[in-house]
Amino acid sequence: CMSIPLFVGESHSTRFNNFVEGVNLLEKAMAGCNKMIIYLEQITGLYGSKVKADLIEDIIKRYSESRGKMFRLEKSWKKFKEAYPEGKLSATPTALYH
């Protein structure tokens, strides 16, 4: 749970020097979301009415949405990497304004 935002932050920094490793860290963050969803579902199954089901469902929804955002971020990074293999925009600053 606590490692998810750390993996996201580290992946963002790492991707500039080692793109593959940056994506792998983002994958670890998504896997962390998957694990938390499984743990929360297991809590609901084990404890039933002893836990607030609506709260657990809300938390599961938030992890699922976060995972989806990370997935779209990864797709965006890959699309940028394909367009700019060197990792830099080829346009000069003046060309951006014309």
C-alpha cells in the first residue's frame, strides 16, 4: 500500500535514464494496486458484516481507478518514446511559436 506512490514517483524519475526500468517500476505500482484489491476483497469475504462493505468497496474503486490511470500513463510514455526515441523534442524553441 505504502509502496505504490513511491514506485510511481521513482518510475517518473527513472524513465529518463532507463526507460525500461521506469516502466517496470510503474508496473510494480499497478501490481501493488491489484494486490490491495485482492486483500480488501479477502477482508470482505472473511469478516463479512463486521466490516463496512461500502467503505471497502469505495477503497477498492479508488485502487482500481488509480491502476487505470497508471496504465494510461504507461501507454502515454510508450507513445512518446516511439515518437521521440532519443527522449528529446526535435523542435527548436522558436519553431514551437511559428
